[in-house]
Amino acid sequence: MEQFLVDALVQYGYVILFVWSVMEGELGLVMAGTMVHTGHMNMPTAILVAGLGGFVGDQIYFWIGRYNKKWLRHYLHKHRRKFALAHLLLKKYGWPVIFIQRYLYGLRTIIPMSIGLTRYSAKKFAIINFVSAQVWAAITIVLAYVYGEEILEVLEWAKHHWYFALPLAAAMLGGVAYAFKRIEDNILHRRRERHANRDRRAKAQ
């Protein structure tokens, strides 16, 4: 089974990388960087393919926001806190949010859909999104390439000590999710306080 997976990655690596980058990304990019390290992938090609996948994925979410508002209303209701945060970030920071949204846990799909809901230029979004995706792919793949040996050692250790590796990975992911949740709560709490203070000042006048 393990050899089958290795052979599949070697033979269809770029296809898998593209699809993975459309859907999620980071783990696929780390995989690509490690395969560049082992000589099974070409660095410029891997960056280009991963960047195109990331670009296509965010374009899909953008067009869902622009032209599928009926479905989005249900999704928006379930994730209204995240949409509120995305709207706040867009209002405060503008286009740089498009550039950094790939690194914001839990907001990667929300921000493109939120932008699609607005009158933001589709052409401008596509240009920024394309550049952002290529930079994101280059940074992640190059780092994985540089630390390829360490990554392979960790994978080898995890394969033989899965009973430690799985709980450790779950704890790390949980910690990241908790940290971003606290950041999200703090931003939205400050927003509510500003609105409350503004309302109090308006009433006082």
C-alpha cells in the first residue's frame, strides 16, 4: 500500500498537487516541496502548478459569492461570525487581505466569497489572487524543499510511532484552531465595543 501511494505521487504528482491546491493547499505544497527535495518534482513546475490550483480554487469561491447568492445565504447563516470578520478585515485593510487570506485559518474560503458578494472588480481580484497564489506556492514549496530532510525524518518517525504522532498532530491542529478562534473573538469584541461607544456618544448628543 505504501509503495502504491509513493508510485502514484511520482506518476501523478502534478495532477494531485493541482487538485489539492484547489481544495486546500498547505499539506499538498509541503508534499511537493519534499518531492522536489528528493528529485521527484521540478521546483518551477511545482510552484506554477500549485499556484494555479490555489488561484482556481479562490476564483471558484469568488464566483460562488457573486452568482450563487441563494445557496450562499444558507452558508452565510451557518458561518455568520466568519463572514462578519471577513467583512471587517476587508473594510479596514482593503486589497492586502486578498493577498494574505491564504494564511488566515478558517477564512480562506470565506474571504473570496465575501468579496464576491460586494461590487469589487472581478478583474482586480483575479490579478491580485493570481500573484498571491504564486507567492504562496513559492514560499511554502521552497521552505519544504529547504527542510526536506527534516520533514522526511518526521514522516519516518510518525510512521513507526503513529500512536504518538496522531494525538500530537490533533493537539497541534486544535491549538491552531483555538488560537485563531481567540483572535477572531477579540476582533469582533472590539468591533462591538466601538459600535456601542459610538451609539452612546450619539445618544449623549
